[in-house]
Amino acid sequence: MLRSAMDHTTAFDGGRSRALQIGTTEGFEMLKRLRTGRRPRSGAAAILMTLVLILGVGTQGAVAATAPPTGLKSTSLTTSTYLSMSWNPVTGAVGYRLIYSNKSDMSTPFYRNITSGTTGGYGGLTPATTYYVKVKALSSTGADLTAYSAAVVAKTLPAQPAPPSGLRATSQTSNYLTMAWNPVSGAVGYRLMYSTKSDMSTPFYRNIASGTTGGYGGLTPSTAYYVKVKALNSAGGDLTAYSSAVIARTLAAPPAPPAGLKSTAQSTTTLTFTWSAVPNAPQYRLALSSKADMTSATYLTSTSAGGEIRGLSPATAYYAQVRVISATGTGITSYSAVVKATTAAVVVLPAIAKPLSVASFNVHCFTCNDGMPEETPWTNRRGAVVQTIISKMPDIIGVQEASQTWMDNRPGGYTQFEDLRDRLNAAGGVYKLSDSDRNNCVDSRLPTDCVYADKGASAGTKIFYNGNTVKLIRSGSKELPATAASDIPRFVAWAEAMQLSTGKHVFFADAHLEVGKDAASNDLRKLQAQTVMDTIKSKNTSALPVILVSDMNSNKWNEPSNGPYDVITSRGLVDPLGNTYKSWYPSGAATAEKVVNRRVNSWNGFERVVRQGDPGTSGAYIDYIFTSKMRVSLYENVAKIDALGSYVGTIPSDHNMQFATVGLP
């Protein structure tokens, strides 16, 4: 019966309209009989009934009068090969069917069923092409709930550019992958897609609003990820398809950050920290901030499990944390928990009741002429040297380069150190030499035809003491190692003296070390410094307080090290300035309570403009005053400097005198 009915439909013009020519009254009667279970009265009626059921004739009572979906339109998800549509919902619909055609009469159509929602689309289309689209609602059985809507016109976008090329990982951490790619013309953004699976299932995304780099965090350590990228247009839609996937791997999970961070020492301007060492750590980075959130932090890199940060403000709370970093500075661990530490307040100590004043001064030798900018002969500047010393009137002063060379041909000769002594006393001083011998010869006046005898002579390295304040107990000297026998002899001169105002004894030493910037000279200076310290140890049999002054010809910027400084401080003496290797700021071990001209270099090179660092920093010193444990109430780098940073008057020497007041224990 169904086959016969279908065959009959071909005889109708358009099937559905032809069937209606049978008559609506008869058709409705047939429908009524069918719905009530009664048999149709004729074969023609049966055929009509079958056609009505098959074709869904829109006569009264034959199809529900539900209107087709409204509001059909294309959406922003449309691409060059995909038309995305949306429409308003129809009550009772459990699905929809989209019909597409590139012809207005909807011939050669293609379909897409939408099982939920009111959006859907069709892919694989031709770029930049107009399509006609209709939609109808479906019932729960998949049958038509409505007829098709009127057709709307939608157009695919022009053909997409090629996907971004050159996708690659540029950096990785244990939980973050940063990618980069080449730009696409016209792109206003990009979308990265990540997945742990090669088929890109269960992906996650990151939109990049600008530039051609971006990444994703919260990833799993030691995991391979597949990554693609596509370009986006100004509407946020796809400008290109996704690129091919590349593989990028997160790093292994980092070790735990260093534990046990704490401040072990606090001075007014420094904080010292230690922490537990991390096995095989290349180095550490210590961060310090005056803010608990660690913003505006300063940093210290250390190869050991500890460090000192300098140049801080007194009585101030700081916050610190530490991490392990690679040899190139890349973070290996996260930062440790933040700890708080506070610098010490400035303590005003009572004045030293009976201080001892000491000084060191390289006065530049009588025969020296090194072509420095404002270098003048001894006879032109000796008055400035004397005035500098008399202005401070030190109780003991160690001088260097006050040579034993004869200045003139008077009977018996006259040396530079004798000239200095006499001029100091003529200016109001009462200065004596710890040893007035010129040479270690039986006849110490001349080195000619010398028969060696240890007279305690020390060439131009001499100790002067103020006879009104100090009593000499004993003295001597020791020649320092040299590279060759022909080298100019260098000495350490020493003296035990008593401070008359207190009756306390002090062991005072004065040395002048090898000049030269090469590694061999540094090694020789270290050997000479060891000899100096060995001499002090062997001669200071009563373990008296020690003061060592020296022109070491070595400063904190020397390469490969400030060798003699390291030797002397490792043997227990203290630099009151705390002017340690390659640091602008004084260490927490600095003992000088007040410092004048700290930032000025001790060597001036006879230059009118002062060599100096920024305020608060320490200059480069080759001239030193070291002490054993004692108070140093004042340290002064003695120099007359005007407001413009220039030396005033005659420059006495190429070195500035170093002066300190101490309290003997």
C-alpha cells in the first residue's frame, strides 16, 4: 500500500500541492477516520492519507502549527571554511536541522543536525562564498516539529593565512612553558593550545593579546606537552588554523629552597645572614628589602651558605629570603620563607679618656720623579708634608719612602728622613726616630763597602714617635722577601712603645710592600705580608696590642685578589674601615666609630681632582692602619678638599696620610 502511494506521488505536480487537489474536505475526513481507527472508504482516499502522512501536508490538523525558529543569523565563530549559526529556541524542540546551500533555491543542499542548544555550524566550506541557510525544529522522535525557516544569507570569510610558523619553546621551568613564534600579518592576537596528548585531547588554552611570545603555568614537572598556536582576528575569531604541534618539556621539580635562613650579626649598616647549605648548589642569591612584600629588593650573590649585605640604615627592619641559582644566575629553587632582621642602632660611646693617636704616611721619596700631573720635588712640598703631620700631631707615625739617600754633600750627608724629623721639630713637634741608622752596616752612614751589621735600619720605612707622649722601649726591622737580589730592599720596621699617659704598651709596625699590578707582584706581596706577620709574632713576645701601618700597594679592586690584606686579616688583625674585597660599603666587622673622607682614595696620584666614590661608600685604599682588638674612635683619610672636590694648595704626596685615634686595652 505504501509503495503504491509513493508511486502515485510521482504523478502529482510537486507531490504535496497535487495531493491537495483531491479536496480538503475529503482529506480531512480520511484523516479523521484514520485517527479513530476506521477504514478509509476508497483507495484514492487511502492514497491521499498516505501522502499526507509521508509529506507532512500543512493542511488544517495534518501538522502541528508550530512556527519555524526565528532569528537565524551567522556568528563571530564563522571562519573561511566554517559557517557558525545561531537562532532563537522553539518550545518543545529537542533538536534542530540546519540546511545549507550555495544556491538560493536550496538545491544540492547539505545538512547538519544539532542535538542540543541553538547554535551550530558546518565546516569544509569554500572561503569567501555566499551560502543560504535555513533551520527547522525537531521532535523527540527526530521528526519535524516545524517547517524550515526562511533562508538567510551568510558568507564565509576569505581564505585564511597560513598558521604561525617557527613555534618553539624559549624557556622552561618545572611548571611553566614559554613559547615564541613568528608573526602573522593582520593578527591582533594569538591562541596557544597545550595538551599532554599528541591528539590534542583535553587541551587548555592561553590567549596572547600582543606580541609573539607567551606561556602557560601550573604545569606538571618533567612532562612533555604538545603545543599549537593560531592567529586571531580583531573580533577574536580565527585568522588562521592551528599550527602543527611542537613538543616542549617542563623541567624537573626544583629542590626545596634553602632552609634555616637567619641573621647572625647586625651592625648599624650591615646584616649578616647564614642558611643551610643545599648539596651541589652552584651559588645562592640573597634578597633584602625594607618591605615585607620584598619589593625594591637588593641582592647579594654568594657561593657559600652565608653573606653580608652592606650600606643599610641604622635601627631599621629589613626582610630577607634566599634561593639557589645557577652559575649564570637562573633560579634553581624558589625563594625561602621571608625572615626579618633589624640593623643595630647607633650607640654613642663615651670618649676614650686617654687615646693614642697613630698615622701612616708615604711621603714620596726625595729622588722620585714619576711624571705625575702635579708632582713636585721634595724641597717644594716638604712644608706641606710637615704641616699635614703637625695638624694631627700623632703619637706614633710610620712613614714610607723617607729615603736614606743623601740630599746634599754636607759633611756626613743628610737624608730625607732626617730632614723630615728636623722640620717636624722646628714646627713645634718633639719627634724622634725609633732607629736613626741609615744602613745595616758597621758604618751605617753609607752603604759603600758595607760590612753587614743588623742596626735595625729599614731604608725609607721609618717610625717616628712623639717624645712628649710616648717612650720607646725597643725597636728593630726585618728585610722582606724580594724577587731578585738587585731589587730595592723593602722592610718592616717595628717598635715597642709605652703611652706615657696610661703606662700601657703597644707593639707598632710599619711596612712598605712591593709595587706592581701583575699576579707575580700580588704573590710577592702576600709573601711579604706573611713575613710581616711572622715578625710581629716573633718579636711581640708579650702579646701586646698591635698596630700595623703600611703602604701595601694593593687595594680591594686588585686582581686576582687583595693578597696582603687577606693575609693580614686572616692572622687576626682588623681593618677599622672594613674595606673588604670588591665591596663599596664597609663590612659589619668595621670598628671605626667615626670616619672622615671615607670615600676618598688613599692614593691621589698628584692629581688635583679627588679620586672618590659616592657618598657613603669606601674609597680604594692602598694605605692602611690595622689593629688588634681595640676601640678606634676616629679614622681620618687626611686631605684638604674644597666643595668642588679638588685638593687645596700644594699636594704633599701622591698618598694621603692615614690617621686614627685608638684606646689601648
